[in-house]
Amino acid sequence: MLSTRPTAKLAITWFILAYCAAPIISAERPNIILFIADDVSWNDYGCYGNKHARTPNIDKLATGGVRFDHAFLTASSCSPSRASIVTGRYPHNNGKAAELHLPIAANLPWFPELLRKSGYFTALGGKNHMYVDDKLGAGDQPRAKAFDLIDGGRTQGNSGGHANWLKITKERPKDKPFFFWFAAYDAHRGWDADRQWREKQYGAKHSGDQVHVPPFLVSNADTKDDLASYYNEVTRFDHYIGKVVDELVRQGELDNTLIFVLADNGRPFPRAKTRLHDSGMKTALVAHWPNGIKDPGASKSLVSIIDLAPTILAAAEVSRPSTFQGVGLQPVFQDRSASVRRFAFSEHNWHDYEAHGRSVRDGSFLYIKNNRPYQPLQGPADSVRSPSHLSLLAQRDADSLTAAQADVFAAPRTAEELYLVNKDPHQLNNLAKDSEYASELARLRKILDQWSDETADSVPAKLSSDSFDRLTGKSIDKSQSFRGVTPGEDRQAWKVNASGPR
């Protein structure tokens, strides 16, 4: 009779197989933190040249890490941008999440899920804005948890989303590497920081004479005060980053922690948030990781926000899923002059108003295609209700707008825009009809068309329509009847993993 008892050799084999199948928990794997600001433009930090907004903690991280000078979002709109970060995919490839306040297709893994499965303690502190579609892409199996802990980050006297970042950092399990998605509500409009200001912690408030007014806004007292309140939120965001970094130093964990500082979209002002121009789509991106970054300093490498997910998984020694469309940034950590991509693509879909725009950048040129050229690009409803927008309206009524300011109201718009960004940082001189740049226009138009085709993008006939008044920012539809077909939905783009040209 054959024995059913395992031999010693077989038992050892089973042990090895079981060990290899278990999550890899390496003491050397880095901790990882994403600090995500809400509605902050790339040039509103000291390390990016802003002489007035106080960001000493972010500036210090930049000094010891990599400051990416050409990092771009996939959408200048809150939840579509965050969905791209968490899935490593373009907005239209995330299902309904291409548009504001809609869910991510259920078939798409989030990188925090994979970190947690591999042994990381994962926590979200602050703004979430992400959820899974219970229909589109849903399978028979329930989704894995992305976060062990979800904390809203709001306490009495602090509604900025960062109230419990320090607490989470202190009380985390000490036997696991950790991943923190720390997302502030600063600097979303409402300017809570003005009402909740703590001078002993944040310093003096910014004043209107300490701001930089871009040429597309009116340089008056109302706009300056509006910008000063915005700067206060940027400084408060920076303060809580400093508190977490100090705690990491106390714990002896800073050197082994990969930190990224970024934002989900540009500042909530006219011609910024929701725009495909740099004022809306370019983000500050600071990476700090003493154990992993070998060549700190400023990098001109072109980067897309979808590159963060594969970078983080590679650092954590976790295999990337086939759904990711981005590329890892490890070559730049080794040599900040390294190039990881030739092109960065961005989208503008519904955000309060009907919209469909696409863009591609190659480091020198920005090409924009407006698929709703008969509509103005006045900005989201909260911006339309702002003192800065009201100042523009007053100038318009007085027939005294400059060309840069008038662009906020321009309709119809040109269907194509082309800018030489190094010579035109605010993208005010459209070269699309300049014969000198006809070859560049044709080249980038072809690249954008190729990307749209390969990633299954589309321009549905019935897009989501306006749900706010374009002049007043007041709600005109409290129901969901304004919703149409989201870009890529008709081509099942949530099933497509092709990245297009990179």
C-alpha cells in the first residue's frame, strides 16, 4: 500500500512553492507617498520660480530630489485626472470616468490594490473622488480593496483634507512598507484656509500685493485678493507635507520613502482649470527618494501623469498589469537627462459644460484640437463665479479686454492651435495658420490622430451637455439628464490597453 504521507523532500518542495506564491514583503522595499494638491498650477511653488507663494517644504524636497519641468496631466479636471493616476490610463480608457464625477470601469486594476496585495499597508487621507463602476466592466468576482484605511482628513477647524496625515503616519503598522495617497482639498475654491488660518503654523497670510497676475486675468484688487487667498491654500498644503516629512525623519524612514508631490489640475481661475494649455494641464512634479534617486536636480524629461503608476509598482517590486499605458520613470532617477517618452497626450471632456478637446506635446510644441469650437472655454462653474472672472466680465462690458483676456470668452474658437511653448509660455500666439510651421502642424495632427485611433478615442454625437450657465456659473440642471455618451464609450475603450505613440 502506498503511503499518503509526504516525504521530507516533497514537504520542502511544497514549502518553497507556498513561500514563492505568498506576497513578497521585503524590508528594503520603499515606502511611497503621493501628495496631491487640488487645483494648483505648476508655477505656484517656490521651486518652480514663484517668488510669492511660500512652499519651503516642497522646495526642500525638490532640492534633494528631481524637479520635473515638463510633467503633464491627462485631464485638467479633478476626478478624471485622479482616475488616470490610480489606473495608469488615459481618461477615455477608464470608461465613464472620462468625465467629472463618474466611476472607473470595474475591469481596471488600481495600483494601490496591487501594492496592498503584495504586502503594503495602504491608506488614503483626504480627497478621494474615485470609485468603481458597478456595471461597466464588472465581473463575477468582487474587487480587491485598494486601501486598508480611508480617512476624510477633515476635523473641526481644518477641512483641507490633511488634518490626519500626521496621525496616519504615526499610527501605521510598523511591520509593513506603506503607501499613502495623501490628497488635499487645498486649493479648491471656497478658500477654507482664509477662515481657518493659524498664523503660528502657516505664517502671515498672503496679501494682494504679493501675487503674480498672469496676462489673461485683470490686474485689479479683486483678482489680486482672489490670488492671495489661493496662495494661502498652497502654503497650507505645503505645511502639512512638512509635518509628514518631519515625522518620517523622526522614524528614520525618509531615505527609504519615495515621495511625489503633484496636483490634479491647474488653478481654479479663468484660462487655467479645464484648459489644455499649460496653465491647466502642466503640473509641478517633485520626486524625492534618497535611496532610489541617483541624479537629483531639474529634469527636462517629458512626463505624463500615467507614468506614476508603473514607476511606483517597479519601485515596490510588483509586476505591472497589462492595462497600464504609461512608462516607468526609473531611467530619470538614474540620469535626469534620460528620455522616457516623446509625446504627452491630454484630454478635455465634460466638466460642468459640454466639451471635447485633445492635445499632444513633444517638448517643443503644443498642438490642440478643439472638437467643440463653437463653444467658449470660460472655465468650470466655480471659476465662473469667482471675483477674477467677474473682473473679466466688467472689462468685457467696458470693451477694454486685451487679446489674452478676451480668449476666455472667444467663440467660435479656432479648431486647431499650435504653440511654440518655450517662446510662448502662456500660449497666446497661435501658429496653426502660420505657413512657417505647416510641417509641424501636420506632424502633430497625424500623431494625435494615431493616438486617438489606437487608444479607441471617439467624439460621440451626443456628448454630455451644459449643466451650469456659462456666464453666471449657476446650476441649470439638477438631474442627470445632461449626461450623454462619454468619449471612447462607443468603441469600448475601457477594454483597450494600447498606449498609442510614446
